Amino acid sequence: MKKHVFTITYLFIIMFFIGFSENTRGIFIPLFKNEFKVSNSIIGVMLIVSSLGYVIFQYIGGMLIEKYGYKKIYFISLLLNVIAFLGLGKSINFYMLLMSMFVFNAAISLFSIATNSLVPILFISYQAILMNLTHFFYGFGTSIGQRSVGILLKKGFGWRDVYLGLSVVFAILTIIFFLVNFPYVGFSKGRQKINFKDIIKDKRVVFFILALGFYVFSEISVANWFANFMITSYSLDSLKASYYLSMFFLIFTVGRLVGGFIVERFGYFNSLITFFPTAIVLFTLGLLFGKKYLFLISLSGFFFSIGFPTIVLIVNNTFKENKTYILGIIIALTLTINMILNFIVGVLNDLIGAYYTFYLVPSSLLLSLIFILYIKHKVYKGN
């Protein structure tokens, strides 16, 4: 484990800045709407395009890793991040913004599939702790990013300034890349290959897609729409909205930090079956009781926290062959669900308003819980 300390630390730092950058979009959505004169439905299209970039590169990412290795894929991811942030910062119209969002999501998708499949390989022991710790840095970056961006906007900086600053950060990370030693992970040439159709026929894959898909939608919807919900429904300013949003992800991050130990102690499914219902109750109460109880939604972040890394670990431990390819397909189709639902959110925001639309978040988490229970009792044999 010691020989991988510098490598994993470097990945933690990148994970921090990906979290910082990816979820600033939620703060920027009202600004995008104002500057480019677009509706919530068009913002929904932007989120679809973003998700499409992620989905495509999740699907092909596993194959690219097996063909070219982890190091080359990480390098491509870093370069694409630099290009995307320069494009975002210099966007002269909404179409350029869309294209840059696509490239950005392609970049973080490659980083995600590489990291989610590499960490369990590098560290056989304490997988839940290290996987949750990896995603802790994502959540930590998100929390710091949400609050920092709110403060920067209040001080007169623009969203373009933030993206151009991030292009510099990722350029520096690209330079540091050449000092990092990525271990070689061989992929057996003789193992049986399976195609997409065979994978989708496996009922385990289908239920993992549904469980992870509805969870991911609920988490990403908080990042994408929580600020818009507060500004639209309660007339909060960007700074106040960023406070509740950053608190959600700060508490979410604490959950990621300690969640790995909880999962190691009580098991994958027992932890999920305890955390998800608590998150659903807190989130729903925060919606029902109104503006003064928004802190309950922020507090629910702790119980969202273990969802993604724990389900990914269950997937990794379920499939023994072609697991990188299978994981890529599961996450790709997971994000297809998220893409469709985010478009629906954009349309519903215009049709019935942000308040009622936001009930889709706890509803989606409930569906994820139902599929997790099915996997536990009908599909999975293990922890």
C-alpha cells in the first residue's frame, strides 16, 4: 500500500478539483439563464448534453483502459479538462457552452471510470474505506467549490473567471502528472470476452443500473437544481442559496469520510438500507416545512453520502471477469437514466414550478432503495 501513496494522493487532489468544478454548475444555472436568455427546459437540454458526454465515455472508457492502460487515459482526461475550461470561460454563445460542457463531462467520465476500477485493484484491503475516501475528496471539493463560488460571485467575479481559473489549475495538474508513477495493471488476453447484448441480458446488471441510476439522479439533482429551487421558490440570493447547497455537500463529505468505516463495520447492504430511508425522510420534511427548514435538506447529505461508492463496490465484487467493461456499461446506462430524468426536471420546472418538481429527488432515492433491496434478497450473494 505504501508504494501507491503518492499516486492515490494525486488522484485525491484531482478528485477534489473535479468536485469543485463539476458542481459549481448548479450555482451558475440562474446566471446562464440570464446571460443567454434561455428557459429551464433549455437548461435541461444542457444537462442532457453534459450527461451524454459522460455516458458515451463511460461506455467506451472501460474498453479504452483495457486497450491503452490507466496512465494514458488519465493523461487524456487532464488535457480534455484544460480544453473544456478554456472553452467554458470563452463561450461566446450558448452553443459553445454546450460543446464545452460535453467535453468537460467526457473528461471527468474517463477519470471516473479509471479511478472507480483502479482503487479496488490497488487496495485489496479496506476497499470500502478507500473508495469512500476517494469520493470524500470529490464531496469536499464540491462543498468548498459551492461556497467559494458564491463568495466570488458576491465580490463581482463572473462565472467565466471561475472557469478560466480552473483551466490554470488543471494545466498545473497536467504538468505534475509526469511525476506520478501509475502502476501497470495487466488485463488477461485469454479471458472470455462478452458483448453488450450478453451483459444486458444479465438481470444483475439491469437491477444495478436501476439502483445506481435513480440514486445518481437524486444526488446530481441536488447539485444541479437545489440552488435554482431556493432562488425560484423562496427568492434567496445566490450567496444564501450557496450556503445551503455547500452545507449539503459539506455534510455529504463528512459522510464520505466516516462512511467507509461504517460500511466496513456493518456491511454494504445494511448500511445502504439504513442510510437511504433516513435521507428520504429528512429531505421530504425539509420540502414540506418550507424555507425555515431547508437545513434538513442540507442535513440529509450525510445519508446520501455512501450511495455511489458502496454500490460501485458491490458491482466490483459481483463480477469477476470483464469487470471494468461491465462497470463502464452500468455507469453509462445509469447516467442515461439521469440524463432523461434531468430533462424531465427542466420541463417540469417550467410546467409546475421548482417546488413540486423537487419532490422527484426523494422519490428517486426511494426507487433506488427498492432496487437495492431486490438485489440484496434476489441477486447478490455476499456482504
